[in-house]
Amino acid sequence: MNARILVIDDEESICEILKYNLSKEGYEVDVAYSAEEALEMNLQPYDLFIVDIMMERLSGFDFAKKLRNSDSTEIVPIIFCSALNGEDDTVMGLNIGADDYVTKPFKMSEMVARVNAVLRRAALARKAAAAAAAKASATLAESDPLEQRIEYQTLCIDPNDKTCYIDGELVPLTKTELEILSFFLTHRNRIYSREEIIRRVWDDDVVVTTRTIDTNITRLRKKIGAYGNNIETRLGFGYGFKEKD
């Protein structure tokens, strides 16, 4: 798809000559005769802005600042095209975030070359950013592989999406209930004291009473139906999940 360019200049002749010559290069070119007119347009589809500086109400510098402060245009390249040819003007334009600065009058061949160069750099930057994002995503996937499901008969816990199923039906467990059940299913046939369960399930900075353990296990037993009978209580000791025929 051809790059889209928006030319913003209050000199109609400049707009038309740029549109004509850049269109010949294969670009899709639109024009706006003031910064205010440009701001009323949908700027998101454009790949480059060519902006005059000395316009009547809103200057090109102020227009560029608005582009850089918008999420949809903050990285879209800008070329300033202005009769201001002082070093301070050029430095100010580049500091605002312009990618190039062309002074009027300009040779069209030079303008076309600068447009080509800016768009080429922008395309390379997008390609590099996409490659970096893909690499980061692949690295994350490699370093954080999917965990195996925890299963006992028709009772299943998926630790990846933090859900519990019985006979394929979702069981609505709270975070604490799910973590208690996960601990029990991965440490079957052993009784754990309330203090051990607290250490395995809760964060160190969370204050938990033994009564909290009893309450959560009572609710858990009810929610998992017949499998609630697998959670055994040993008075004076604690709780555990026992496999049964």
C-alpha cells in the first residue's frame, strides 16, 4: 500500500506543486491550507506530514506539538518546509520532533529525496520495533511455558486460566479456594496442619487465622460436590486430600 502524505501550508501553490510531484512518485497526497483545517481531519491514516511553519493562526511548530502529544500521531514523521532558514529555527523544529527541515525555496528533486529518506527510515524503525516485540513475546513464551493441568478423576484444575472443572462443568471457586484445592491435589494422601496450609497458600505478609482455613475448606467441600468427601479432617492435626476408589 502506498504511503499517505498530508501537506499543510497556507500557500495554495506550494500545496499543489507538492501534491502533483509526490503523487507522480506513487504517494497518496492530501492538502490542508491551515493547521486548523488539518486538525479537523482524521490524521491517523497518514504516514508523513509536510508542514509549513509560518501560518496565520496556529503555527507549524504548535501543530507539530499537538501531533507529538497525540497517541495516534506521536511517531508519524514530520518534515518542516519553511522560509525560516535560521539555525535556531531548524534546531527548534528538530527539537519539537521533526524528522527533517527543508527551507523554501526548495528544489523538488531534493524534497522528493528527503521524503523518500524519511519514509524509508520510518519503515525500518517500524520493522525493527515489530521484530523486537516478536522476539520479546517469544522469549516470554519460552520462559513462561504452559503449566500442566491438575487432574483427579473428573475433577480438573487448569492453572493457566485459573479455573476448576468437574465433568467438564465450570466450578466457581474463589482465588483462595482454588489455591487450597490445587495444593491438596498436588499433595495427595497426606494430612497438613493448618499452619502448613497457611504457609503454602497465603503470602507471608497476610495475616490468616485457623478459623479462616476452616471456613474456606467448608465452602470448598460444598462447591466440589462428591469430591468434597476426599478432603479429610483429622482432629487435632489438619486437612488433606485422600484418593478413593
